[in-house]
Amino acid sequence: MKTLIKSVAVLGLLFSSIAMAHEGIEIESSVPADNAMLMESPSELAVSFSKEVRLIKVVLKNQQGDEVDFDFTPSKEAAAHFSWSLPNLSPAHYQVKLIMLGADGHKMKESFSFMVH
């Protein structure tokens, strides 16, 4: 019984340490900025994170759910800053959804949105 209690305690400590390691990775800045209202189409999409990550998926969709193709390729190397050229965007509300991997391979999701008038 003591062995079981020790095992559960060690596992609990291990999982809480892993969870704490994932905290703190967040978007520091983006272009366009989150909730930006733009008078013209942005020429680029850029995002900077508080720590290096590997981006495995970035999706840009308009309010109708149509995906915008901007030549995203999953990153092979970890970095804190990523950017891509954008095509001309029509006036609409856009959402950017990102899926990335932390240094330990943990999958995380972030998102931000902006509007083109």
C-alpha cells in the first residue's frame, strides 16, 4: 500500500512538473495585432512567441470559414518569430489559428483575429 501511495505521489509530481513546463508560452505580438481593425489588407502575417516553438499548422480563415492560402510550411526548427507574405485580403473578419510544439513536443494551440475594412 505504501508503494502505491508513493507511486501515485511521484506520478502526481511528475505530471504537475510537466504541466508547469508548458505554461508561459504565449503570443507576445502579432501582425496584424489581435483584434486590429485595418483600413487595407495587411501585406504580411507574423507572430512572435515568448519561447521558441515549432509551428506545425497555421490556418487563416475569413468569417465565412474560407481558408486563405499563404504558403505556410510546418517548421522543422524551433523559433520564436515567424512571418509570411499574404495575398490581398478582401474586407472581412479573419481568424488565425496556430498549432505548435513546445521544446518537449507538447502540442499547444493559440489564435488571434483581425478585421479588414
